[in-house]
Amino acid sequence: MAALPRISEPPPGGWRYLIALGSNMRHPQFGAPERVLGAAVATLAAQGVVIERVAPVMRSAPVGPSWRRYANGAAVVRSDLAPPDLLAMLKHIEQVFGRRRGRRWGSRVIDLDIVLWDGGIWRSHKLCVPHIAYRSRDFVLRPALAVAADWRDPITQCTIRHHHSRLTRRRPAPRGTRPSA
């Protein structure tokens, strides 16, 4: 079995993280999904995480079997916590907000994911940073673009701006698909 990654002490001021936020269910206390995202950010701050920037909330279509539209956002935060410890905090917040384990793409009150970390790459059996699928998800890249456009992916060396541009660029229709006259 491979050893878990080791990291040094956090830099002064803590590690920087890009966190993706998503919700598509009302919360009995906080209300609509957009407000759930704000409450999750406030909860992170109450836990000692420094909030540097928060993206405006965007709406997106669901992926998979869920039928409710999502509210998506992103935040750049600072923390002395190592990636697995921050992940544990995020999962605890999800649980407190009422997220239940179940269908992978089902509806959820809150989803909090570590997308990037300024410490580089983290690989363990429970956590992969950079997030393995973020480059192909507009609902992650678009909010991230608002708060971390120039953050470089340590694997590809591309910025968030570059990944978003690649994902959303117009492509010509395949040959033979044009309607005939």
C-alpha cells in the first residue's frame, strides 16, 4: 500500500484553497439553494477558515438523474489545515446541513469540494487535488473564473481561464451534419 502524502508546515497565513460549492435543495433554516451557499461560506468562516473571495452564484442544469437546477459558486479560502483535514471539515459541514449519502448525482442540500490547493498535488485514497473532474465542468470553472482566473493547475500548468476557454470554445460541426439544400 502506498504511503499517504506528507506536507510541510503551512506557509504564514495558511494554505490557499479553491473550494467549489453547489446546492439544489432548500434548507429548512437557510432557504433557497443560493442562500445555502452563503450559509456554507459563513459556516467555514465561523470554523476559522479565512474567506478571501467568493464568486457570484450561478445556476446550472443538473448532471445525472437529479431534476433540480443547481446553484453553484466558488470561494478562495485560507486555512492552516492540510487537505485531508479541510476535507473532513467540509464533509462535516455537509452532514450538519443535512446532506445524506446516497445516489452519486442525486439532489443535495450542499456539496463542498476542494478543487485546487496552493501546495500543489495531493493524492490519497480519499482525496485527489486537483479535483479529477473540474476541468470538464463549466459549473465549477465558471464560478472559479470569477475568483481565481489566473490560478494554475499544477498538473497541466494551465490557468482556470485557459481551462474554461478550452471547455467553452466554439467548435465546428462535424462534416456531413449540415442540412442539405
